[in-house]
Amino acid sequence: MNRSLLLEITRPNEKSIEIRLNYSVLVIPSPQYLRITVKGRPGREFTVGYRETFVYFNGSLLVVDPKPVIQYTKTVEYGRTVHVVKVVLLKVGGSLWPGCTLRYVNSSTYTAVRTYDYTGTSVVTVGGQEALGFRVEAKEVLKLIIVEERWESG
């Protein structure tokens, strides 16, 4: 099953960058006799800096929700300050069943670069929730990197 959410990066006095992201949520039928309590925070839309997966039951289905990872770094390239926002998404092909194994297939990387025209604060929101904010100066650069990891079940 795919889940969709909106990535928005606001730029001072400029139009926001909006990108619709899709990632895989794993859904596995759960046997009726299985009595397990799962605790977690399935309401959050993303994680910052590290991988986190939410596991919960929805009726008779076990849901494994690997949240997108948002990472931020600040570097200097060609004498300019570059604000790098990296988003890592998990895409799973095939169907799932109890006991199956997921294996890594490959990754695709998409990069977009924009220059800031004004000084101010840039804010990254994912699914309407603020992920991070950072101060920018005019002529600094935003580099957005989206990585899609592809996995197959077997």
C-alpha cells in the first residue's frame, strides 16, 4: 500500500516549493488468534535524521509504516553556503506474507537546486507538520535531495 504526503519548503518572500511524496506502508494480515499489544506513535509523518518505523494494528491487519527520513546539513560549495535537505523514502514491490524477506534492490536519487533571493527563515514541513527550520541569507543555495530506496519481497 502506498501513502502520500506533501513536502513543503517555504522560502522567505518567495513561492514555496511543494512536492507530493509517495512511500510504501507494509500491510500484513494478522491471524485472529494472535494477541499482541503494539505501542508506538503512528500519528507522526516523518523522522528527523534517523530511520524509525511505526508498527500497529488496524483491525485484523498488522501495519508497518517506515516513516520518511528528513536530514539537514549545511555545507559550502564553490564559495557559497548550501542548505542540503535530504528525504529518504522506502518503496516496496511485491506482496507480503508472514515469514517473507525484504531485500534491497537499488536507490534512485533526484536533486533540485534553488537560490534564495531574500534573507529570512526557511521551513520544511512534511504532511503539514514542521520538520525543521533554518536561517538563510540572500544568494545562499537550497539543495533538495530525494532518495527512493527500492526493496522487493520474497
